[in-house]
Amino acid sequence: MRRVLAFFLLSYFLAAQAAAQQAPIPMSDEIGGQPFAIRDRWVIGGGGNWDYLTLDPVARQLFIAHQGVVQVVDIASGEITGQITGFEEARSILLDPDGQFGYVSDSQAASVRIFDRRSLQVTRGIQLSCAPRSMALASEQQMLFAFCGAATAPQARLSNLRRPPAHRSGSNTQPNRAATTSSETAKGLSHIIVIDLRSQTILVNIAVYGNFRIAQADNEGQVFVTVGAADYNPDPQAFLATHSPPRIARIDVAALEAEASDQISAMHKSPADPTSPGTAKLNWQIGEYSTDPAISFFRLDESCPSPQGLAIDGRDARLFVACDNQNLLIMDSVYGRVLSTLTTGPGTDAIAYDGNHGLIFTANGAGYGSLTVVRRHQTDDYAVIQNLPTMERARTLAVDQSTGQVYLVTDLHGVNLRSTPANGIGSLKATPVTGSFQVLVVGN
């Protein structure tokens, strides 16, 4: 520890210099009776960037996507009890409800990897045609949804994409082919990859205009995903691109499953070869104004120009949408109406809803770092009760609904005094401190 402190002595000096440039943490709307505080810090180490966290409330384990590994932490002791290896860039983790398998999106490898929860060994990799980040699980239908943002969409011809039928039927009519387009059309397209977990193969690849961000399932048969604005060109001959606005996409899982089943039956083809990379049984393209019963959109106004994180209250049909302008929207998940708008700390990424305690948490990684705590008084009466300072870059979280504790991760940055630049101290650059990656335990 002494060596690390000496090696990065100026980190706090540089932080003080930059303090005036940091975005301020807003005041809360009201004061909570039992304020949250950082109760513990578990330094677990590891290198590289990190992304989302997932908590197993039964096994009492915290899963952390951390570059090439998924770290598994025992939340009773704060110790690492294992890790899942073999990833290029782990991004998000899902756990099935029966406790047997887990699923990890690996962006750099363009795959979803399945691991055994007991052995922590990867048992299968499903190759995709794009780089997934967020995922959602429809456990009743045994379907996993992997979402690839527009920046990761494959730059390929879309002549093989078919539009799904506007109405389901039992006829053997083949779906109409979309018009053949150039590779430029792939710009501005995101992808929904639907995986059948029973066969562990790709069922549908759905191309949608816009930039997918974060997805959540409501455990009521629907999946929602925040969609950022994107420019695309549906007509290669057109001079100007078309702008796709920010939206929330809603997927009716049962309707999608029925449409896919009808089309596969109508095609009279054998299932796709599961060993072929990214092979899907069906390829669909959804326009900006979808008439398909399986996928619909809630358009967002100027109060949320760029939606990011998402959490769901499935019981009361509410969506909690974080925007990059520090707005938190409370929305009706049935009609898409904005019911309330609150202010969070800067740089919100992940959101979690604790239904047991009626609290919403947003992890804000910009500025000094903060955790915004929102209390639900009644169904549509919400208030910010605290903005807890955390640490810079603490932008993802997981909540233990049984205890009310919140877990965030981050690291320390500092400068190397043993290698002073030739052009002076003013050009020193802060870098991650080796071994400083840690879990922040927040409770009240």
C-alpha cells in the first residue's frame, strides 16, 4: 500500500485542481429519516474496464463484469470466491431463476456465453453478428434478448432482412422481403438477437433504427429497452439522412414468440445450423413506426434527448428512465406517458428499483460520483431523498432487496511520480491505480 500511495501521490492534488470543473451534485427534494452512507469498501483488484453488476440473492453472490473476467464476490465476507474467465470484454450478466445457468454478453467477441453457476465454467458460446451489451431474460418463454447498439451493428447488406407480418395468421404465405439496400443502410441500425434457451440457438435477428442502450424485463411478459437517437439513410439514393428520435422500445414476448413460430412453420425449412456464427432462423427489420404487435415504441420529448439507464416496477407498470441531462423520467409502461420528472446526479448509467423498500437508486459516475436515492410515497408520488457522494466512475450498481444494501464499483486514478514527463509536471496524466478496483457497500 505504501508503494501505491507513493507512486500516485499527486492524484489528490490533481483532483483538487479539477474540483471547480466538476458537475455539482444537486440537492435532494426532501430529507430521508435514515440517510444512506458508504458502510464498507472491499478492494478486490483486477484490471481493465468494468460494466454491469448482478446480484444472486439466494447464493448471496455479486457478479461483476470486469473486462476479461466476471468476478464473483461473497457479499457476506466481501471476498472473491471465484471468477469466470475466457471473455474478451464482459459487459452484462443475467442469472436464470432456477439457479443452474448464467449468461454473459461479450462485446468484443460478439457472443453470449453461458456458464454453469456451480462450477463457474463457460459451457457454451453463442456467436452473434454484432457486439451485444445489454440483455434481458424472459424466463417463462425461455428466451434471452441480447441488444447490440447502432455503433456495433454489422456493416452488411440488409437484403436478407424480412419484415414481420402486420397480423399473425396460420397461412403458409411467405413474408415479404425488404427492399435490397446498400451497406450504408446498416448505419443507424441496432439489433435485437432473440435466443431460444431450450435449444441454445438464435431464433430471430431484428434490426431496428436507433441506438439501443439498456434493456430490462418486467417479469410480466414484456421487455423494454432505451433507444438513443440515430441518423440513418433508408434510401441509398437520398442525399439527406433520416433522424430516428429517442424512444423506449417495448417487446411483447408472447406475441413475438407466436409470430416467430408462425413464420418458421410457414417457411418449411430445417432449423438453422447452430454452429454457424450469428445464424438466425428469422431476420426481421422494424421501421420507425412499427405496426407489428410484437414491438412498439414510446417516443421521448426534449426532456430526455438521450435515454440511458432503465429500471422497472412491474407491479405498478412504471418505467424509470435516466437521461444524459440529469433527468429521471417516471413513465407509465402501458401508454408511455411521462408522469413525473426528477433530477439526479451527473452521469447516470445504471438504475435499480428496490420494490421491497419502495426506493429507486441511480448510479452517477460523472463529476465526483454520486448515488441518487428516490422514494416512492404512493404509486405516482416520488421524491429525491438523498444524493450521496460516492466516487468518480462509480456508474453501475446492484441492489440487495432483502437488506436494502447497494453495491457499486470503481477504482482510483493517480499519476506516476517516478516517470515525470520531460515537458513538466503540467503534462502528467492520471491513470488507474493497479489493484485499486473496489466495491462500495452503501446502506442505511
